[in-house]
Amino acid sequence: MEDMNNLTAEMAIEKSAGMGAILKDGQTTFRVWAPHANKVYVGGSFNDWSKEGLELHQEENGYWAGVSDEPKEGDEYKYIIHNGNDVMERNDPYAFEVTNSNGNSVIRTLDFDWDDADFKMPSWNELVIYELHVGTFNRKTPDQVGTFNDVIEKLPYLKELGINCIELLPVAEFAGGISWGYNPAHPFAIEQDYGGPNGLANFVNEAHKMGMAVIMDVVYNHFGPSDVDLWQFDGWHENDKGGIYFYNDHRSDTPWGDTRPDYGRPEVRQYLRDNALMWIEKYHCDGLRMDATSYIRYEGGGLGYDTEIEEGNILMRDINAELQEKYPHVLTIAEDLKGDHRVTNNFNDGGLGYGTQWDMAFVHPVREVLQDTHDEGRDVQKVVDALCFQYSGDYFKRVVYTESHDEVANGKARVPEEIQPGDAESDFAKKRAILGIVLTLTAPGIPMLFQGQEFIEDEYFQDTEQLDWEKFEKHKGIYKMISDIVKLRTGELEGAFGLRAQGIQITHFNPENKILAYVRDEVGGGEQPVLVVLNFSNKEFEKYHIGVSEHQNWKLRINATWNGYDEGFQGLEVTSQMKKLRKETDNSEWTGELNIPAYGALIYTL
């Protein structure tokens, strides 16, 4: 056994920073938090898994540390924790890699060969986010989940679509190999079935080289609940609860398990803060999407007279403040879904400081309007309200979408299937689903698409089923149409800066005919406004009149129901130049005259 009581070892421990297994200058320092332990050892492949081979020494505040020159990169290990007569083997809470969710920790440095130095995160008003699930996005065989390399294979596809930001469902190591990812067992380790740490780093590197940012979905409202070595980590617990990493009273309860972290402990807040920083610093991610933040700040997720968890608010403020100070380009996204401005308000206004939040005030009313089976009952006012809603005085403080992993699962289907169950290939379903996509991509806010939405995928999301790429072959035209709109939105196609500006003006609203027109522009007016005309009825309109400005001559950029995008779309012909008449309409002295196809979506620029 190594002598860990000499002065050199103690100095090495003191100088070594961080938690977990830290390799430096040929030595490995192990540091772990176990305040109720009597003794702590490290057993691993480097000492024949000796139960007492490497003893750690107690530091202040319940931390234990020790140094050895025997462990090397790639060695497996576990902590052996003594609490009275109880002896427990535990994985390292800070392990960057585990052999599997119930296997061993692996010593890793995460020193990757990056060549993404030239990448710069697009401005937030230029982002178009594409949410995908690694395990199903490009899954090759039914009996094997997709990997990071499989996603890399499709990066040119996403580039051609115009996407400049990819949001991954969680990839922290979870129980088994098939999951949405919202059951993290080892928060610092990367799912081995996806390709582990090397696979993730390679994916981010390749995405950056192709001009795409990467946002990581993280889960801090609960852990597990399966294969969680954090549970009763050092043997202590109360009320048969989870011990030092978890609340040990009623606050532990969440809809996903009895495993809400104890935000009241500084060590737990530090653990989650360190995890947030890892994704940015070690893996070069450009943002974090935090899952179900309402369950971090409320005991019951913010329902009714719910008790607030101020310690959870402190956690989120601290993480956002540090990221803003160190990495101002990093975007933090809250999935809060409570319509609460405090989530994105700045710290001086008592806010949590998130860069943006998923917007319930958009997705729910827009889907309701699209899915209404009767045109006469379609309430277009809800669309107007959804378009004009904003958080914290900034339209880009919200993420707008009609499909996400939550919205197309758990009893809810894809938009085309919801519109016409069993016949999602019908023109009705396709055209109305496209209306929702056009709304998403032209509304003020950060737009998001969910995997397969661009080719009208109609199967609800399951972590056991691969994305149906045959649908892409069938709907390449619709993919092209959505690509055209995405590129207008990002600026890859010129002349549509208004889509990236803060302004929106409803210029025509006819609730009887279900026609809506709005102009996206800079506040006060700019040089590249965009006019969007939407028809929420199955009725064609010839020589329809909307109010226009005297000095604006609108030219058609995109007709979403053009038969070049889909041979089944045989609607009215729409001329490339909108006719302008000296006639008062919509309180304007000038009138624009145009044909509007049934369930049509038209985009004009100057």
C-alpha cells in the first residue's frame, strides 16, 4: 500500500484543484464529498480492485482526497466508502466516463484535439434551432441505437436545410441504452451507447466546422431514478430518502422520481454548477437548455398555491450569472412553460437571467388553431395573440415551435396526424402543418423545429423507433420549401432582415375569411421588411385586398402551396409581383391585390 502520509502527498493534494479523478504531472488525485464517511478508499484496475489499496484522507467540510502515481488514463475505479459497519462501493459523482450505467468509473482527462477555433455562435436573433434525439435521428438498425457518428453523417443534410443550431436531447449516461435521456444516472458521463466522451466531442467539433452551434439539454430537476450511485452516497439518509445529494423530506418528490437534488446544500449547488460549466468548457457547447425549470423553483412545478424553492432560484441565478460573465455568447434556455417573465428577466429586476424560454403562449394556441377540424370555428385571434406575445420586453426571450419531443409524444401526435388522424398525408394535414411551420419561422422569437418536421413526419416520437427517412424521400419538395424559409430567416438568403428584427405589425386581420397578414421589420422601420400572408381556411381568394404602404412594392419570395414543392398542391397561381392600387384598405391609402390559395402561406420581400 502506498504511504499517503508523507508531506509530498499532502502538498500534492492541496495544490490539486477540482473534484473526481484529476490527472496531473504523472499523478492522479481523487477527491470526493462524503461528509458522513469514516473512511474512504479507491479500488480499481490499477490496484487489482483492492478494498483498501488507496486510502483517502479527510479534508475540511466532508471532503476526502488522496494522490497516487499508479492510476492512469483509462483505468477503471470506484470509491469504497465506510460508514460505521456499512461498506459501500460507489461510482465517482464527477466521473467523465463510466463503462455503463451500472458499471465502473473511468479516469478521463477530456483533452480533445479541437479544430473549431474559427467557429462563432450566431447572434441569437439569427438562430434556427433543430431539436434532435441522438438515439433515433439516424438510427441504422432496429436493434442498435443511433450514435453521435450517425448524426455527424447527417450534418450536411442539416446544413442544406439551413440549420445553424442543433439542440440535443440529454446525452448524460442513463440506465440502459434506450431512453429520451431525461433520467440521468451519471450527470458528468456521456452515454456510452451514443459514443461516449470522444463521440460527443467529435460531434460538436464537426458541427462547429459546418457552422452549427450545439445546445445541450440538461436535467437538474431530478436524477435517475435508476442506476443512481448518488443515492444514499455515503450511507447517511433520513426518512428512507436519498441522502446527501437529495432532499430528505417531502421536497424530494417529483413526477419522475423521489430524487430532487437538495439545492439548499452548497455542495450540491456546486455540483450542478460544475456540471453546467463542463458542457461549455470541456465539450465546447454553445448553450444549455434546462429541463422543467419550474420543478427547480417550485415544489409541485408551479401549480396553484405551490411552495417556491428559493434555493433552486439561487442555483439557476448563480449558473446564469457565471455563464454570462465568463461566456456571454452562451445561450441558456429554460423549459419552464409557466408564462413567467421572471424566468428571463435580468437579475436587477429579480429575474433568473435565462437568455430565453420555451413559449407556452405560442405552441398551445397555435396547435389548437391548426388542429381545429372546422374552418368556421378556427379562432385566428389566438394566432395574433401568439405572434405578438413577448417575455421581458424582448421577442427573442422566447423559443417558438409547434413540435418538440414533449408535444409529439405521451399521447400527443405530430401536427399532421393531429389534424387528420389516420390520414396525415392528406393535403389538409400537410398544408395546415406547413402553416404552423411558416408561423414558427416568421414569428418574432427564436424558432425551433423537431427532427423530421421538415419532411412532415407524422409518427409520434418514441425512443425505440428511428426517424422515418423514407418520408424525406417522399417530401423532398417540402424540405426544400422549409429550407428556403429557414435561409431567409438566418440571412443566408438576403433581403429579409425583418425576420431577425424586433418589430411585428398586424397589417390585415379578417376573422371571417380567416386571413391574417403581418409585417416583420425593425422597430421604426427598416430597409428589409417581410410581409407574411396566411389563409387559415380551405377557401381560395382571387384578387384579395390588403393594406400596403405607398412606397413598398412587394415581391413574392415563397408560396408554400406552390406545386413545385408538392405535386398535390394545385392551388391558385400567385404572381411574382403584388399588384398595387390607389385604394384605401386596412386604414392605408394603398391596396395590395393578390391571389391567396386555400390554406396558403405567402412570404413577400421588397
